Amino acid sequence: MSEGAGRLERMFDGGLRSASDAAVVGAIEDLAREEAKTAARRVAAISELVRRRCGDDERAYWACDPWDATAAEIGAALGISRGRASGDMHLGLSLRYRLPRVAELFLEGLLSYRVCSAIASRTDLIQDEAALDLVDSAIAEQALSWGVLSANKLQKAVDAWVDRYDPGGVHQTRTRAQDRAIRVGSQYDGSGVTGISGRLYATDAAALDRRLMQMAHGVCDDDPRTIAQRRADALGALAAGSDRLACTCGSPACAASDDDGRAASVVVHVVTDADVENIAPDPVMSGEGFESDDPPPAKKAAATLTGRGGVVPTPLLAELIRGGAKVRHVRRPADEPEPGYRPSAALEDFVRFRDLTCRFPNCEIPAELCDVDHTIPWPLGPTHASNLKCACRKDHLLKTFWDGWSDRQFPDGTVEWTSPTGKTYVTHPGSRVLFPQWNITTGALPPPQQMDPSHARTMMMPTRRRTRTEDRAYRIKCARALNDAYVAERNRPPPF
Ligand SMILES: [Zn+2]
Ligand SMILES: [Zn+2]
């Protein structure tokens, strides 16, 4: 180890280099307790912000309501998504107003964040205050003796106490059939592959399995792909509306070589000057692959991406183009602003491919689902790449209607957001990381003139039919109704 690396490593030994093993384990335990204490205080601080921000007024009917705006503020501060921030907000309110004894143990570091989250979410259907008080006391008394519980056992332990004092408030375990879903992972990591996972009815899964196997065996023996790769490609062919998989043996005489429509359903957007029409497919993309100490062959950096398929590395692109994918070049826009409010298709393309996702801090909504927002509202701010960015609907509403938020955009696409408390958060276009060689800097704009507020809003705040509070009350009512039959049965007097 070099001297420099040794010095760095000693900075991270926790001061325990010469301590006994027992002292090291003791330190781990003590620090976990400190961590729980700190987490408790963080969640308490979150509950305080919620108390200040989420009063009931007419904005409770806004599509981007006070809860959303607060979640955005906390998410930006913690570097987490709006969804996770919202979860901590619920936890904060539960501990503060519903479970004071559990909260006390959390603040002392005796219960972990994980345990408190489980307790809060499994007791959230209880509405009777006396019952809630009993459950809080009982759980606070018992929880310290629970020791280390798996998530499942922890849930059952909490449910048992809810069942004892308020059987109508027990969360019904979702049946596995209710968990039917297909999830598609993030498409923007540049690898060109995306994970999918899910749960189907057993009969549907069997039909899919059978069909993929038939399609995988429908190509000739010279197809270089493994069965697993062919099955994956076959699912893509099904999605493109084909019932066969095209063979990739390369022989024009092959009976299975007819196009399967996968590539043709793709539009490739080329965002740099890479010569995509003349690149060769990667020979190790199909087949078993191999381990090698040699550096991988020099590739042009992933220079391209597709509308819905996310970012695709150059060699995979070659295969798509060979299969008939359409190619569209994303050009840098002209220096002059466009005359209208709505950007031209070419300008919009540039902005979406530059940004890749919503530009609010920690928002991962893909660009194709976002609005194109004028950072300085039109017509004061021009329709120009240096004044346009992607914003998902929620964040677009946030910046337009929540007075405390503002944003500034720079010619390299950097956006600086200022929160209601004056904190600033900077986000960069997604393409800056994925395509570092792509020059995305566009012309500088003259400094904005005085803002005329009558121009500031080009959209209306959509409203919701029920406030979040009403929604929640409704959902609790429905969830409790699932227990009606069970509660009636339990309350029946014994037969003799
Ligand atoms: Zn073939
Ligand atoms: Zn967003």
C-alpha cells in the first residue's frame, strides 16, 4: 500500500485501529443508537415543517398541493425523491400526533428508523383515540423486548396489538393476486438494457413462457444468440406486434430471416457527431460472452439514444440501424430565439435529449413525459434552448404557482433552483454525464427585464376533486370496511 493510500485509509478507521474486537462491535452498536437518535430528530424536524406548511386552505384543492410543495422542499434538501420525502412526512406526523411513546423511544435511539416506520404504517388505520393510545403504550412497552425481527415478523407483532385493541384497523395482507404488475426499470443508465420484473396470473405467465420458447426455437441453428437472449428478444418482438423472432445468422437464404419489426419501431436520435451509419455491431453482444483481461475494444462513447428506449450504446445501435431503425439527428439549435411560445419540433428535441429527465432536483421523470418549460416565462423569456428545460407536470406547477420557488438557467443547461427558505440547488442536464463530448452550450441570453406578473402564468392550476385529507379518510374507510365481516364474527357472543 502506498503511503498516501495508507494515510487515507487511516482517516476512515473510526479511531479503532488498536481497539479490541469487542470494542469495535461495541462502537458499531453505540453508533447505530446515535444514528437512530439523529434520524428521530430529523423526522421530528420534518413534522415541524409539515405543521407550518400544510395548513388547510384553498390550495388543498390544487393538483400540486401544500403537501406536494413541502415534499419537494424536503426532497431537495435531503437529495431524495418526492415519494420518499412524503413517506418521512407521514412518519413524522404519526410519531408526533399519534404515537408519542414510540416517538420517545425513537428519540432515545432505542428503536430504529426501520422499526418506527413499520409501527407507523401498520397502525395508520386506527381512528379511535383510546384504542390508539392503548396500542401506542403496548407497543412501546413490548418493542424493546422484540429484539431483532425480520420485516415480516415485525409486521405481525404490530398487527397483533392492533388486532387486540382495534380489530377493524388491521391491515389486510394484500393477496398475491393483487400484486400483479409489470415494472420496467430505468432506461437512462447508458447500458442499453433495462430490467423488468413483475407478477402475472400463473396462466398468463405459462402462456408467455411457452410463446417465448417457441419463438426462441423458431430461428435457425446458426443464430449466435443463447436461448436466454433469444427469449428476451422475442418479448421485444411481441411488443413490436410480431409473432416471430428474426434470425440473426446473417444468411440471406435463412427461412427465418424475415424482419420481426423490433428495429423498425425504434427512432434513433443521434446526439453527437458519431458516424452511426458506419459502425459495426459488437461481436460479444450475442452468445456466451467471455472474460478477458484485455481492455474492451475502443468504442465510440454512447453517443445516441432513442425516444422511448432510453440511452443505447453505439454497438447495439448498429444492430438497430441494420434492422431498419429510423435515424434522426438532434441538431444544436440556431442562436436566434424562435418567434412563438411553442418551440419547433427540432428545438424541443434538443431540449428533451439535452435534459433526459425533469430538471427539478432528484426528479427522475423521463423527458418524454415532461412539459417543456420557459424558465423565464414567455414572452419576457424567449423560446430559446438557453431558456427552455424539461419539467414534469408537478414540478412545473410548483415553480409556476408556489411563490417561494424560483429558477435560473445558464447557457450550458445548468439550472439553479431557489427554495422558499432561500436555499439553492443546482441540477445539470442528464446528457452532460452520459455524453460528455456533446457540446450542449447554447447562446447566452440578455439579462431579463423587469417581470410583468400578468405574463408570468401561462397555465392554470388544475384542481383535485377531493383534498388529500379527504382522500386519505376515504382510503382508510375502504380499508377498514374490509375487516367488517371479521369484526362482526369476533364480536359475536359465544354460542353458549
Ligand atoms: Zn438463420
Ligand atoms: Zn419533476
